[in-house]
Amino acid sequence: MAILPTIEEDLKSSMKNADTERVGILRLLMSAIHNEEIAKRGRGGSGPLDPDEEIAVLKKEAKKRKESIELYRKGGRNDLAEKEERELKVINQYLPPEMSREAVEEKVKKVIAAGTKDFGLVMKEVMKELRGQVAGEVVAEVIKSLLEIESE
């Protein structure tokens, strides 16, 4: 299901409710999606983004917010960190829920059981299956911990 129409509808209702902060965040998300559509055309693609590409854009925006929150907290700017957290909360409403760590561990164990012991190869195989469902950092963490257990 395409995310952009949902964002557009939510933008309309937020404008009617005079929720200026939410309106700004939704406009930012729409802009990011439209910018990616333009970039896609520049790479030779055509048409609107498919839902997976929209999710990738939203994940990228969420990642930016998470990094900003961390940096603002380190810099003692809690006011800006809270603003970024509110933005992240809105962005997360449009993202599918991430897989649990246990489910990721199961996938990694299956790949390792198939005979792959190299971190890079395991990562490649797992991410091929789980792309868009879980953050790469989580997968890398799980792989490292399971390969460590295997080598002991």
C-alpha cells in the first residue's frame, strides 16, 4: 500500500485541526518522497515510488532524527532533542513495525546453519531476506554475537 496518499490525507486533517507542528513534519515527509521520485527519474526510472522505496525514504528520515537526538542530547540541547523525538514519533506512524530481535536471531541461525561462517556473507544473505523489516545495525549485532558463540 502506498504511503504518500495516507500522508496527504493526514496532512489535510492536520491542517483542518490547525496542528502546525504535524503539518510541518508531514510536508517534510512528502518533500522527501517527492525528492526521491525526482532522483529516481534522474537514474533512469519512471513513475512514482513503490511502497518499498517510500519506506526506505521514511527509514532514512527516521535514522536522521535518531542521530540528531543523540547529538543534541550530547550537546545538552534537550529542547531540540525533544523536537526531533516528536518528529520521529510521527515518522514511525507510517513505518511498518520492525522485526523482533528473536526473529532476526532465527534467520541468522538458519543462514549460519547452512554453512556460512563469514560475517559479510551472512550479513548479505540475511539482509536480502529482511530488507526493510529490520535495521542493519541490529542484524550486524546479532550476527557478531552468534558468530562469537560459534567460534568458542
